[in-house]
Amino acid sequence: MENIITISFFVVGLFVFFKFLEYKFFDKSREMKPLKFFIRDSVIVFVSCLVGAFAYFQIHGEVADMLNVITDSNAIHPLATQVFTDAPGF
């Protein structure tokens, strides 16, 4: 769960940074919006990212699995792939 929150905070940080750049440098024709709209948009982005990441990881696994797709590597989890191949001891 803390991985999902970390990803959400990272996404919100990027959103805030790019939104600030937009207001400061690219959008000179409009006046600066009040801070409450800026905070509202940030909260909406945080909740959306949190819900989306939570849904994704409930369906497809952990963050490590997502990073394996990005790096194109196949990681075998030894604890998840244990097989009993000996005669039972009972």
C-alpha cells in the first residue's frame, strides 16, 4: 500500500510542478487562479492516481511486476514457485 501512496505523491508532485510552470511561463494571457483551485486540482489528481494504481495492482500484481514489464526482464519469485518433488513424509 505504501508503494501506491508513494507513486501517487510522485504523480501529484509532477502535476504541481508542471501546473506551476504553465501558470508562470506559458499562460501569460490569463490571471493567476486562486490557490483553492490549485489545491482542489491537486487533490483530484492524487485521489484519481491512488484509485487507479490500487485497482491496477489488485488486478495485475505488485510494483515489481510493473517494473519487470518496463525493463523487459522476467523475475521468478522463488517463494511463489515452490514445488514438492519428494515422497511425502507421512
